[in-house]
Amino acid sequence: MPLPSPVRLLTCALFLVSFHAFAQKSDKPETPLDVIVQSVAPRELQNNIEALGNLRAYESIVITAKATKTVTQIRFDDGQRVSKGATLVEMTNAEESALMEEARLTAEEAKKQLERTQSLAKNGAVSPSLLDQRTREYAAAHARFNALQARFKDLIITAPFNGVVGIRDISLGSLIAPGQVITTLNDDSKMKLDFTVPAIYLRSLRIGLPIDAQSHDLGDKTFKGKIFSIDNQVDETTRSIKVRAIFDNPGFELKQGLLMTVVIRADIRKSLVLSEAALVPMGSNNFVFVLQPNKDGKNAQWIAEKRQIYIGQRYKGLVEIVGGLQEGEKVVTHGLQKIHAGQGLNIMAEQSNDPAKKPEPLSELLKQKKPEGK
């Protein structure tokens, strides 16, 4: 029988040595993995809807003339604040004033004749037809007086509401015609902000939702308001809906025509959140490694459980958890490169889940929480 060749002997020896080393290695318990974790915690969330809108005064009109007349008095200055009923402009009205006075005297005389006839009619001293005639005369005289009074009022232009007037476009003595612009009047104690929102957010919109608005022209100062009304139809071309918000304007900083950036705080709710770093995406699914107590208590206090979760909205560095996790469960956020299901784990540090606390950099967490002797 031929002796085995030296190559075969060497190969067999190397195989036996490797098998012995593998057996010793598999008998040795797996070294726990050092990880940083975060507890699943609830937080108040909201979906921010952004839009652009134009400011309008709560009430805004163009002051115009109703008759062709000459301006005799201008009782306002540019940019002046006026009260409801204040006289702004007077036009020539001498003829109308005289006619109105004549009509007033005629109406008063007709009233006296009617009262005298009514007294006589009670005693049967006058016929019913005469009483009817006096009644018609008084009604006609009174109607003529009212008509002349209305014409006279058209020649004195007053403010229909409290507000601020704009720049006047007429001069004293100028002849103005019906429809000619005199000035503008804005009630800017409150302001309307009109903007459009894509129809996909229709379910998130409701009356009274708080919004924030800023304008670069006002130094990006934030103004707070609420949704006042929502249009009753969606634009077929843009697939958007018109929304109107109302802002208080106590300092009169907001001006009509300003372009505002709008942020609507919609769908305010309390939900579980987790650091985005904990996600292990696989296709269209998301997984995390949840810490579970090690029941045998050997080698490591915790072991890793791979679990599928369901997420909602994504925020800066965070994701909303809508299923798969419970409040208080600890999830691995750093150390995922070598981790697998059943892996023993040691907690090196725990990230804060307090939204008011500024998150610490990973290097600082490792420096502050690193176990002694490592």
C-alpha cells in the first residue's frame, strides 16, 4: 500500500487545525455590541402647509363722486385716519340747499293743512274727499323733500367706516364727474390674507386653524392669524382652493398689497416619534432594532429584536411612528452596521427624547457615556 504524499498529509493537518479552531470559536460566546439607543416617546406634531398670499384691508373702497360738481371743501389730509361719518369732500350745493329748504317749508305747510282737515273731519265739517286730497298733498311734498335731501347728501362725501384715507387725487376748485376717483379708504384695524392651497390638503383645512405669516418687506417678523373662510369650490385649472385668513393689526404695520409667506399649522396631534437614524429601510418597508431583556442574563443585558414598523410624516431628523412600536421601548440609533437579530447589546448612551433639549452631537455622547476601561 503506497504511503500518502506529503501534500495530502499537510492538507489534512491544516483541515484538522482549522476545524479545531472553528469549534473553539463557536463555543465562545459572541461579544456584545456597544450601541446608542433612544426611547420611543410621544410628541405634539403638526403638518405645516406653506403658501403665498396677498394682504388686503378688512374693508377697502375707492371714494368717488356721484354728480358733476365743483369741489368747494376738502376736509382730509393724505394718510389721515378718519371716523365713520366724517366729512371728506364738499361740492357746490347752493341751489340744492335752496330747493331743499323750499321743499321743507312746503312739506311743513302741507302737514299743517292735513292736521287741520283731520280735526274738522272728526266733526263732519269737511268731506272725506278733501281729507284724501290733503293727505296726498302732504305725501307728495314730503317725498319731494326726501328726494332733494338725497341729492344734497350726494354733494357731501363722508366716510362709510373708520379707516385711513390714501393720497387725494383732486384739488380745491376742480370740477369732478361721477366715478372720478377722489381717494381710497381702508379699514386696516384688521387685515385679510388671501392665498391658495393645493386641493390635496383639503381635509386638513378648517375654519379657525392658526397660521403664521411673514413678509421680507417687514424684516421677516411673524404675524399670527386664523383661517376665516374657505372657498366653496376648487379651481379646475390649478387644482387649488382659495383660503382667507384674518390678522389683527394693532400697530398698523400690515399694508394692503404686501406679499406674505404663509405657514398653516394643520393636523395638530400627539404621536410617537423616533430618530430617523434608527430606520433600516428594506425596499418599501422600514425596520428597527428594539432592545429586549436577555432572559438568560449571560454575556449581555440586552438582545436585539428586528421589527418592522410603520411610519407617518417625516420631520427634521424625526419620523412619526404609526404602528409597530410602543411608548418607552428602546431602539438602536447608532451601531447598526454590525447588528443582527439576536445580537447581544450593551447600551453606551441614550439620546434624549425631550423636544425642548438641544440634541448633543454623537461625539459628545460617546465621550460622556463611554464605559470605563474602554
